[in-house]
Amino acid sequence: MASLRIALVQEASGLDQAANRVRLGELTPAGSDLVVFPEAFGRDFGAAGSDISAFAEPLDGPFATEVERVASHRGATVVAGMFETSDDPQRPFNTLVVRGAAHASYRKVHLYDSFGYRESDRLTAGDIAPVVVDIGGFEVGLMTCYDLRFPELARALVDLGAELIVIPSAWVAGDRKVEHWRTLLRARAIENTVFVAAAAQPGPRYTGHSMVVDPLGDVLVEAGTGAEVVTAVIDRSSLEEARRTNPSLANRRL
């Protein structure tokens, strides 16, 4: 495919896992090739520092199974975040599941031990193994929320061929947080000459501002702070033109 139709679902997850599963089907729009839900859509984190181990599921559990059903029904690839069981029953993984044209998962590498939070107290970090999948002929790399602050992961994805980086997030609101979010998303796109598609949970707890950024840093679409679905179409000709204009990947000296 020369283009990819992307929908970002900026919706808050709740504490009722069954209700969140129902909302997957309700919120997944028709007519998109790739639909991205936020981080932890299977079940919200709850109060800061909460024990979330009881809400973890395996990758063949109810949430991932429903993601697959919805993807099949809509004829799309769906990406959504959940808590996945790990070898440590008290500290699950923070995982993205990909179902549809691709079947994959990604466990968040960088846990949010920052801005007064200690995600590593309640979660297990994934192995440092970049995940890139083919979706509609585009090579798509996966990152989650706090991973955005680590440019080396984005570059590792690009070194594996990523043309689009998808970043589901629950970016906590606060001073400077929207500015950091927007700046870092555009920086990852510009420095790697890739598209970036980031789906965030909405305010007031989180920042919202889900967006798609092109390889030269132009914002193709951006949500506000509330619940909404935004869409964009990315095309390979724009990627190729950006990499001719700014051949920074080719010019690297290692």
C-alpha cells in the first residue's frame, strides 16, 4: 500500500475491565487501516501506586481476544495497551497488543520512575528488544508513553526499518507536560525522518493531544484535551521526499 489510514482513539480507560472491552468495539471506527488506543486501555492504572497485579491477563486472555475480534470485524489492525501477567505475580508487564494484519506484542521497556511516580514498584520492564511489524506494507515500530523520552529506542526501531512509530500513552498531566509531549513527538519524527502516531488518554488526569506527525515534523492532526477520535492518512511518497530533503540517516557517522 502506498498510504495508510490511521485513527487515534483518545478515550479514557476505566477500572471496569469488562466495560473497557465493550468500548473497544464501540470506539473502533470503520474505514481505517490502523486504529491506535492509548496505553493501559484494558484497565486504567487507578490511584498512583495502586497494586494492579490482580488485573493482569495473558496474551490470549479476554482483552487481547477482544482486540483481535474487533480488528477482524473492522478489517483493521488495532493496537491497545493492557497489563500482562509476568513471572512475578505482583509486577505484571505494561504491554501493547497488536491484532489484525499483524499479530504482535510489545512490553514497555522504560517504566515511569519520574515526576514523583514509581511505575517499577508495580510493573516489570520488558526486555530491551525493539519490535517492528508490517502493517499494510508499512514497517511500524512500537513504543509506550515514557519510552518517548529515550531517543535511542526510536533510533533502534528505525535501524530495524521502521517508517512509522506508534506510541500509545497515558501521559500524566502537569506543568510543562503538554509542551514536553508535543516537543518530543516532533523531535522523534524529525531526527529519524519517520511518521509518528501517538494516542493518549484525555484530561483531566492525562494530557490528551493525540497526534500524527510527518517525517519533517509537521503535525498532520492533533486532538484537544477531551475524548475524541482523530484521523490522518500517511503516504510513502511523503516519507521518501522527507528522506531526500533531510538525509540525516544516510549521513550518520557511526
